[in-house]
Amino acid sequence: LRVEIRRSTVIAAPIDDLWAILRDFNSHALWHPAVAASAVEAGEAADQVGAVRSFRLKNGSRIREQLLFLSDLKRSFGYCILEAPVPLRDYVAIVRLRPVTAENSCFWDWRASFNPPDAERDRLTGFVRENIIEAGFAGMREFLRSGRAVDMRPAMLVPAARAGAEGVEIVLTRYGGPEVLQARVARIKEPGGVEARIRQTAVGVNFIDVYCRRGSFDLVAPGGVLGMEAAGVVESVGADVTNIRPGDRVAYACAPPGAYASMRTMRADFLVRLPEALSEVDAAGLLLKGMTAGFLLHEVAQARTGSTVLVHAAAGGVGQILCRWAKALGAIVIGTTSSEAKAQAARSVGCDAVLVFGDEDLATTVRRLTSGRGVDIVYDAVGRDTFEQSVACLAPRGHLVSFGQASGDVGAHSIDRLANRSATLSRPNYVHYTDTPDKIRAQSDRLFKALESGAVVAARPRTFSLAQAAQAHAELEGRRTTGSLVLIP
Amino acid sequence: VDVAKVYSSAVIPAAATAVWSVVRDFNALPNWTPFVADSRIEQNRPSDQIGCVRNFRLKDGGRIRERLLALSDYEMSFEYSILESPMGVENYVATFRLIPVTDLDHTFAEWTAEFDAAPEREDGLVQSIGQNVFAVGLGALKARFAR
């Protein structure tokens, strides 16, 4: 016998504010107290009917739910459970908002029905009523009270039909933590002579964005927009553009920042046309990291057959590409990761050995693995926590490539220690390898060739909505991610 | 031609069954609204027979005839159309609906209408029906159940 549950409440907020939050099928990770993390699968938009949200509850359960309908007119949506660890069989739920015109508040009606086994009937009915629906009402009240909802409101209130030249962008309000990122509605200007306007469908999240946000790099001033990388479709072009046309699928990975946006107008000669086999979401997860790995392996230092190479953060976005590509070039690759779980990911991209950072003295282990010699190249984007160890791991005439500071700025060190090994130290900056259209073309051609040969594989990125940029940053900085992160406008 | 739409809603501080027992009677407008002077059901039919016609007089003197189109105790809703009125509306259909607010044991009450009217009069009619009829009626229900 089917169980029908119908619960409702009145929320003291204008209906448009509440609907702006609820219509994002992936927003429950922000306001529902039971949900730990959530992502829409396959890079689909959160308002795509048929989209699947895959999420983890705080008790560890994994659930997948599919959006069945969404109506802005009725302010209603329905969804069903595809997979859950408990027998909520044939579970369908419908959420609907109605305005209370007498007091500018909102009536929220939430129904669920399912078909439980008899023995589980009471327990599951109570679970859905209390832990899902009632807890959701309470969580939303708390979310609205906390003020966190205000940040996402303007972003979500833009109806698609009004998009035109109006877009949403994520602004750096001041230097600081992820909370300084806020969404705002902006006019995206018409493309002038050499410019193109792109309707962006996927935006890459990179550590360089975190450095810009913290103020470590001065590429973006407060009030500006972060982001070096995105993919999408050309919407219109200026009169002097010859390399692309409206409708082309393109991507870019270059300064100046400004990619955290639903639309962008920029110089067309920095755009790269995408190979047919590469989706926009995959491209936004690959282009910057892949071109970085490309110049690190070919220009900054040369990884060759027989070279020994140490890659820190081998399960990270750039790390995975570096390892696989270095293997394809014939190098012997040792990876480090911050946890055993990530070590799995590092092994799967071909590392000959994977060390979990912090387990034991890194330099000692690396010397043991290399018959006492050390490694020819260290690729280190961890920074403060690894710099000393990286120097200690080098073989005579070895090369430390310090290309990031995820754990914090490297700080002041004496160059005298490099003399012990006649070591070379490089501190490459992405911008100087990608600041002309010619350099971009060379980098992207090399990457796409490597993609074709299998030396580079476009891993499926983890996706967040554009409005969740702050959450994506928190995940990246918290070392909770493997592979790349992409924001979906 | 655009259809004019009126929407008004309120939260009544009482259980839905209690509110429904007051508003369910299609002949009870004089009991719960402040603007109806008297009402009768034509042909002496029961007030919950679909198709019955209520014939009522407003306190300002106007006479209105409305036909009951639907009534559902399960949904706690009813629909009706205007047959005759001094307002100058065509194809007027209204719906009155109650939904329980389960966490407080209160009631969400919603009153909507759609109609056609001369374009230059439409905004005024939407305003006056929404404010002077629906909002006033819902306000009276709220006051009646205020504790």
C-alpha cells in the first residue's frame, strides 16, 4: 500500500526569494541540514528536466534523484528517487510554493509518496516526514536567517528568457576566504572589433583563482571577476574577427581573469576551437590544467625517457595530467597525495609509486626508491608544506619546478642549499606561457595532440552551479577534491 | 485577448477542517463575509448540489447570481461562475481552496478568478475584486478564527 505524506509550512520570505533557491535542483546541499554534498550529474544544468542530482547525506548514504518537472509559472517541481540505500520504492515528491498575498510570505507544500515494504513502513514514513521534509523546512528557515541566501538570490533570479546580453557573474568583493565571492547580475557588452561574446556553458575552477581570491596574485582587484578558463558557444563577433564564427564551440584559458560568468565578451584571438570529441564541460576541466602540464613537461623542464619525476598532489587536476603525460613521455613517475583514498586516483593514472604525504620522511623514501640518487624533476604546486622536502628529493643537477602554493606561500629560503646538488629552481607563472595568441595556439595544439594519442585523458570534472563558486573553492582548498572542478552557469 | 487574473491568499489561524465547515456552504456568504446582505439558493436546491445557483445581494445594493461548478471535500475547494452581476465581467470563473499548514495546524486559503472584461476596465476590476472582495473576505475569515 502506498504511503502518502503531505507536509506544509509558511515561510516569512517573499515567494520569489524562496523560489529562486528551491528551483535550483542542486541547492539542497546549501540549505538542507541532512545533505552533505550534491552535484548534478553529467554537467547538466540544475533546471534541466531529467537532470540527476547525486548527493551524500551526513549519515553517509548516497542518493540519486531525477528532476521530473519544473514550472516557474506554478513555482513547483517534482522528482523521483533513482537510487537510495533504503527501500523508498517508487518514491515521487512534489514541491509547490504559493504566495500569501495578505502578508508577503510564502506557503510551501511538500508531498511525497512511496511504496515501502510492510516491515519498514512506519520507520520510513517517519524518516521522510521528520528527517527529509520537516528538517528541510527548518533548514531553509535557518538558511534564510543566516543571510547566506542573499548572496545567491540575484544570480538565480535571472530568467533564462531574459538572458540576452544580461548575465550573471561572480564578483570578488574583497580579498579573503570563499565567502567573499558573490553573484551579481551584469550587462555583458556587445563585442567590438576583435572581440567575441561567448555564452559560457562551463567554467573551470583553478588554484590560480584561489590565489587571486586570497590576494596572493594581483591579477584581480576587489570588485573584479575571477576565473581564467571557460568553454561555451560563440554568440556574436565583432567586425574584425576572422578566426571564429557565431555557433562555434570554443574554450579559453588565459588572462585577464573574468571567466566566472554566464556570458563574456573578450578578445577572439585567444579562443580555441574545440575538437568534436571534447565536450564543453570536459574542456573547461582540462584546457588550463592540460596546457599547464604541457609547458611544465616540455618547456620549463624536459621530462624524457628514463627521467625520474616526482609529482606532488598527484591526484589533483594538474597532478593527474602531469603523471599520465610524463609516463607517456617515458619517465619514471613517483606521485605524492595527501590521503590513501587519493593515492588510488594517482595509481590509476599510471604512477610507478605513490607516497602518502606525511606518512614518513619523503626525501628518505624517494632516495630509497631511486637507489639513493633522488629525482631529476620535482613538480611542486603544494608550496609551503613541501618546498624543503622537494629540494631534499632532488638528484644532482635536478630541477625543482615550483608552480603553485596550495598550502600557502613558499616564503623566503636561501639559494645556498641548491648548490649541494647544482639544482635548478623555476617559478613559472601560467600567464607568461599563454599571453599571446601564438603561444595559446602552440599550447592548445600540443594538448589536443596528446589527447588524441591518449597521453592526456579528459577526466569527467565534478560540477557545481555557478552560484556555488564559493562552495567549489572551499572544496578545492580543503583538499577534498580529486580531478577538476567546473561551474555550470 | 488576455484573460484577467485575480489572486489573493491568507493564512487562517485554525485547522483546515474548521475553516472548511464555515466556507463549504455555498449559501453562507452572509455568515462569513462582511459585504453580503442576504443570500438564497434558487429553486430550493441543496447548496452542495453541483449546478445550484446562489442569488445574493451586496450591502451596497448590487445583486449577483453565481453557479456552483465544482465542490470537493477531499481537496477542500469549490469553483463557481458568475451568471449575472453589476461588474461587467464575462466568462468569470473563480476557485476557492483550503490547504492545511501542517506544522502549525493552520490553513492556507487561496481565492482566485479569471475573467474577460473591456481592456480599459481590466486593471480596475482586478484591483477591486482582489482587494475589496477576496482580500476582505479572507481577512474576515482570519479575524473570525483569531485566537
